[in-house]
Amino acid sequence: MITGEIKNKLDNLWDAMWSNQMTNPWIDIQQITYLIFIKMLDDNQIKIERKINSLVAAGLEVNLEDYDLLFKEGFYIDEEDKINCSYADLRWSVFSTWGDNGKKFDNLKNNVFPFIKKLHGDKVTSFAKYMEKAEFAVSNPYILGKMIEALSDPDLGFSKTDMMGDCYEYLLSKMATSGDNGQFRTPRHIIDMMVEIAKPGLTDTIIDPAMGTAGFLSESAKYIQEHYAKELTNKTNNQHFHNKMFTGFDTDTDMLRIGCMNMTLHGVENPTIKYNNSLGEDYEEKDSHTLILANPPFSGSLDPSTVAKSLIQISGGTKKTELLFLSLFLRLLKVGGRCVSIIPVGVLNNTNDKAYTKLRKELVENQKLEGIIFMPGGVFYPYSGVQTGILIFTKTNAGGTDKVWMYNMENDGFSLDQKRDAIEANDIPDIINRWNNRDKEAERTHYEKSFLVEKQEIVDNDYVFSFNKYQKKEVEKKEYRPVKEIFASINELEKQFSQIMSELQCDEEN
């Protein structure tokens, strides 16, 4: 989450670029993210080197080949790009300290940038494909020096591997382009919560059909690495992790490039990242994945003639993107596959359009609807104040909905205004805990912020998922004085009023 201090630092960098003739916002944003990526590659290796040094200090034998370090000893030579320089010169921690901006500029343009474009060597990967056309376009040595100086600030927090995505989206918002057509980035803490709910496993094939900067995919990779470190040493598991586990689609080449860089930073060698219109008539993939994590574009409408016929059938002919994407999820999932997706509140409670009711009925009657988290408006500020929820379901094609867990999130750890300042109130730890212990939720009443709802109750409410339909509110009992006492008080007041009026009249006559 981008905080006020970091915003100010990025604002200063942005102003410096514009005051020095870098006035194409798209190019400016691209160049900043490339530099962030270069820095974070070095930051990641520094962490590994510290680990190695601690092992050596403890007297343990270390084989450097086991760590496959990006920046090696000696020289990096690339005859095609005419590069012959030390690996040290490719590292941010080295060249950022040089006093000569001209030397930095030449090094970045002629050595570092060509180097990062070939990180995967001759392998045919998504990274190689989308980085091939990346260009170093910083206008001059002076502004490059300013950019390096700004991005070297430790307060920017680039030790967090998705800060690149955070910065990208913040700069994008300055152009007033983020949030168009319902497209805006999911906050990192919301992604983390959803991944914790989904619990990706070693055999999963995970897809985000509208991936943006690949936040869901990268955090899923992190989850797998943290929970299955030992199992990933197995060759089969390792190959699946690097080649088959992760798939992401988008229609923005800049997003695809950022997504590839993000996955590289998270240690995934060859995810399937493609330029693809997931709703298009040319894309008919089905029954192919076991887990969907997504925040698809919503609040938009599409021409039905451009949408896959299979989605039209599932969604009842709707043009609404939120329903089309949910239909897509049902098509993409294998039987037994799970979905954890953000949706606009209309998906939960819209009764004016039959397509919404039809899709909710599909989830309840033909699939296994497991949970709904209702999020407050403001979670997506500064991009949008739209109210959203999270749907959790399993594809069965045979029903299975029994009791649906509902949680009314009131706070996510940040103020629900444009500033999004950190606050103490945070329901997310409670959400994760209660989701993991849903059997105990049966003990909770509908007067609380989370509880289980019987399927029949949902059916009786015509498949409306609104939280207010199921939550009960305690009516505060008020006790009033006996009627006789009230009338006595009124009579007494009337006597006092009459006495005062009589006194005033006497005063006027005298």
C-alpha cells in the first residue's frame, strides 16, 4: 500500500521528470518501472548473499551453484549486444553510487538494459517475449541521475517485491487512466487475504484472466514457496511450479510486461502470460484450471457479438462484464476447482436484471457456493469508492451448496477515504481465522458480523446475497414511565404555564 510519504517522494520524482522534458506519461511510467525492476533484482541477490555469508560464518559449506546467482563473479560478455563489462557494473548497488551521471547513463543504456532483456537467455518464455520490445528511453544523464537518486531512497520500501506494482499503479492514477471501465488494482493486503483463503497447493493450475500487474499470481507463488519449500526440491513439483502452475491474461502489453517482471522477481521462470481477450469469441478454453484468483473489470458493457457464445449462454445474454467474467470462471474451472474473486455489489443484490438472479441461482443450485465477504466502500480508493464483495465457490456442476459463510468486513486496516492512512481497526485477521474454522461459525447467531446461512434461506430470499437480508439487528428495548405519570407531568406543566401567563398579564396591567 502506497502511503503518504512514499506518494510525496514519487510526486517529486514525477515533477522532476516533467521539468526536464520527459513529458510523455506512458514512457515515464515505463522507465520508472524498468529501473525499479533493475534495483529489485539486485536487492533480491543481496538478500541471498547475506544468507550465504551467514552460513559461511556458521562454518557450513556452501556451493554457490546451488543458488544460481544472477550477478556472478567476473565479466558478462554478450557479443551480439557488444557487451563486455563486469557483473558488478550491472548491479544497482554499484552503479548507483557513481558520481558521474554520464557514466551511469551509458552503463544503463548499453549494458544493464540489454542484460535484463535477456535474463532468460535463449529460452522461449513470456518474459523474453514481452521484454524483447522494451526500450530504454530516459532522455538524458541528468534526469537519470535524479531517478536513480529517488529510487535508491530506502524509505520507498523496495524490499517488498510488489512495490514495483504499487508504484506503477500510483503513477498510472496520476494520469487519471486507472479505474476506467472498472479497471483498478487490488490492494496488496486484499490479495494476501484472498490467497490465504484459497490456499494454493502444489498441484494447482492457477489462472487470473484479467491479471493486471500479476498480483494474484505473484502472491500465490510466494504462498507456495513459503508453505511447500521442501516439496519444491522435488523435480516434478519444481517443473510444474516454474512452467505450468501460473497463467495470466491481459489486453494491455504494459501490464503483461510488468506482470512478467513481477513473476521473475518472485522466482517463477516461465509462467504462461499472454495477450488475450478472455471474453472474446476466439477464446473457448474450458475445464482447464483448478484455481481462479481474480479482480476482473466490471461496471462495463460489451457488444454481445464480440463475446464467446458459451459465456452468453451461461450468463443469459447479458452485456455486463462482471457477469461475463463469472461465466468465464465457471467455464475455465475443472470440476472441483475453486474460485475466489472480487465482484461489485450489484452481483450480490441486483434484482432489476434477471441475468444477475440467474447467475446467483447457478452458483447456489448447480455449484457449491461457500462464502461471501462483504467489503466496505473505500477499499479501492483512490481509484474508486465502489462497494465490492468477494465470492468463494467450488465448481461441481452437481450442486452441493449447504451453508454459506457470510462476513461483513467493516475495516481493512486503512481509512476508507482518499488518503487510506493506516489504522488499528482491521477485520482481515479475523476473516482468515474464521474462514479456517468455519465449523465453529455454526455457534454464531445472525446478530453478529459473521455467520452461516442455510441454503434454503437464500432460496427463500430469491437468491439475493445482500448481507442485510440475513443479518438480524437487536432492537434496543426502551422503558417509558407509566401513562398516569406522564399525564400528571403534563397537567403540572400546564398549571405552571397558566400561572406564568397570569403573572405576565398582571404585570402588563400595572
